[in-house]
Amino acid sequence: MIREARIDSANRAIRATTDSWRQQARRMKAAEAETDMVREVKRKFSESILSAAGSVVRRDRGTRFDAARVKS
């Protein structure tokens, strides 16, 4: 009887630990996906700025900016 209670207690502890690990893994995966999404938005924003800078006409010389020369 006591042995069965200890086994049940150990099984509950194991289950709680694995559930905790699963939740932590889910949170980490969600955070990683969010980080990837933010990185992608920043990349697209940088590209749009470089693209806009490449199409700007300098009034003093009348030449176009080269987007490759513009550093972010």
C-alpha cells in the first residue's frame, strides 16, 4: 500500500516535470518564432529604406543615390 502510494507520487512528480518541460519548450518556440518575425520585419524595412534611398535624386548634382552605397 505504502509502496503503491510512493509510486503514484513519483509518477505524478514525473508527469508534472515533463508537463513543465513541454510548456517551457512551447514558450521558447513561440519566442523564437516572434524573434524571427521581428527580424524579418526589420529586414524588409531596411530594404524599403535602401530602395527609397536609391530612388532619391540629389538636387545639387542631379545624380541618383546608389542604394548599394547607403549603409544601414
